[in-house]
Amino acid sequence: MQVLSRLQVLSRLIGIATALAVVVMSGGAAQAAFGQPSPWQIGLQDSASPVMDDIVWFHTGLVYIITAISLFVLVLLALVVVRFNRQASPNPTRTTHNTMIEVLWTVLPVLILGMIAIPSFKLLFLQQSIPPADITVKASGLQWYWSYAYPDNGKFEFESRMLADADAAKAGEPRLLGVDNEMVVPVNKVVRVIVTADAAGVIHSFAVPSFGIKIDAVPGRLNETWFKATREGKYYGQCSELCGKDHAFMPIAVRVVSDQEFAAWLEEAKKKFARYDAPPPPNAVAALARPE
């Protein structure tokens, strides 16, 4: 009777664990917000790029595999507790080896890891292999804000700083994520992002979850990543590196628009954010003009 009662308790615990796992796996997507995090969110943000589609698929598959392994181990532990406690087995067996079990617990984990490795390598290759770009954006991490330039589209650059709480509320922007000047890109175009940081600054990290991108911005070094936004809208990210005292106040906002809207914004940005390179000092000009 005591053994049966223990089995009933363990079966209930296993049932509760299974139910929680199902809730976690199914409830995350329902609580995720479009382009930004939401309160009590437990899943990934909605995907808006092919790379993020694959990340979500891979993450979901891993959750199922991990849940199955955890439940299997839990069942084994329950069997050990019930069948091999002192009361149920007063005379323990002296068996020390089982060839079949040792082969299985070596081969099965290798097969599982191999099954996981193949799609993970494909995903890594997709993230690192940048297709021919339709547009290039240079994102520079400064202390503590971002600046953006479009080197293939004109000589202009602009800073993107976080809005104060009052300004964000007035503009209908999320707190700590709204900015004064968003990075603007066209929809369904391959965007190559060149990421760096101020040479006299620190390491930052450029991350936008809905696009599945996250890459370090290292002073004096150019890193690059890419995304292809498949839906118009506004998407938010943050610096994902502990970069200093204002690390929590370096939001990233990307506005995805149609081709026509992007062309109009580009012409306006060229005038509004035009960059004029300062001429060299007179002494430098004279030195260049002086014959050897």
C-alpha cells in the first residue's frame, strides 16, 4: 500500500511537470509582442525576418527535446526511488555492469547531439553568410547612444538617443525603447549592417530580437550582420553588452517602411542630417603643396 501511494504521488508530480512544460511551450508565443517585449513575456518576440523564423523553429524544437529528456530522467528517478528503497528492496543486488545500458547511454546522447548539431550549423551558416545587400547601414555605438550612416546613399549621419519618459509617453513610444531618430529601412530588402564603436569608447552590442541579430560593436573594428524585414512596422532592441553606467539607456529603434516611403525619407534625411567634412587646417594644406 505504501509503495502504491508513493507511485500515485510520483505520477501526479510527473503530470504536473508535464502540464507546466506544455504551458511554457504554448503560452510563450501568445504573450510575445510585435516588435517589442511585453510584460510577463516568456517566449521569443514575433519573428519579422527569415533568420528569426529559423531561430524560433530551432528554439521550439530544442524545448521539446529538452522536455522529453527531463521527463525521461524524472521517470527513471521515480522508478529508482520506488523500486530500490530500503523497504521495497531490503537485499540490494550487487550488479555493477550492464553492457547494453552502457552502450545505450553512450550512443543515444551522441545521436541526440548530432540531430541538434545539423540544424544549428545550418542556422549559423545562414546568419554569417551575408547575401548581396540592397542597402548598407553603419551603426556606431557611442557613449551612450547610437549613430547611423548610410554610406551607399549619401553623405549624412544622425544620432539616435533615448526619449525621456514624458516625451516617450507623449509620442506613444514604449518607455526606455523610444528614440528621437529611428533607423529607417525598406521592407523585403536585404539590409547589411556594419557595426562598430567609438575608438575611444567601450564595447557595445547591436541587437534587435525580432530580426534575430545580435553582434558586438568593438572600438576600432568593423563587424557585420544582416536582416531582411518581412513586415512593415517599428522594431526595438537594446545594447546587449554591459557597456557602462548608461548601458540600460541605449535603445535601438528600426522603422520598416515601403520603398516609396523609404525613398522620401532618404531625400529628407540627406538635407536634415547632411554631414560636411571640415577642410584640413591651413598648415596641412601648405605642407602638402610644398615641393620636396
